[in-house]
Amino acid sequence: RSSSGGVFGAPALSRRSSAEEVVASMAESLHCPITNALLVDPVSAADGFIYERDAVSRWLSSHDTSPNTGAVLPNKALVALPAVRAMVLSVVDSDTLPEDEVREWLLRRGVW
């Protein structure tokens, strides 16, 4: 450690800011492209995109196409993504999201 408190001479605050930026960037990718809300029950569809289960199920009940690309889907199978759910939980626990977004996510999970 250097006298500045950081590893390799980097200030500790910069490391924290960088970590927060990574978490914030990750959080952006954990939003459903249909609802724009943070995922509660993430699933993958045949188009390879990740969606909120309820939102994509509603879409697929009246469409045979991808909500993202408009391409016809080969099937309407949805695959649960527990690793993505764990990433969402990590982001929520990181205290980097706005309080109102966390509250809304908790409400949708039935926790609040």
C-alpha cells in the first residue's frame, strides 16, 4: 500500500467509485427490455434475451415474435435464470440503486 491509502498508489475513494460504477453498469443490464424495471423473476426466451417472466409471458400469449427484434421465435419456451436473479440480489444489496427503485422492486417481489 502507498501512503495514499490505496493499492498501487490509487486512492481508496477511486476504487470505491470504480466499484460503484461497475455495479451501476451491471444494474442497467438487469432491467427487463419490456418493462424497463429491475428483474424480479428473470427468464431467457428463444431469442436469447432476458426478460421479466410475467412481462414476456403476457407478450408471448398474443405474439409469436421476439419483443426485442420482432423476429419469429422458434418456440415460446422460457428458461429460469437463477444466476441472473442472484446478480440482481447482489445489486439490490449493494446500496447503489435509488431508494425508490429498490422499494418498487421489493413491492413486486411481495416483500415490502
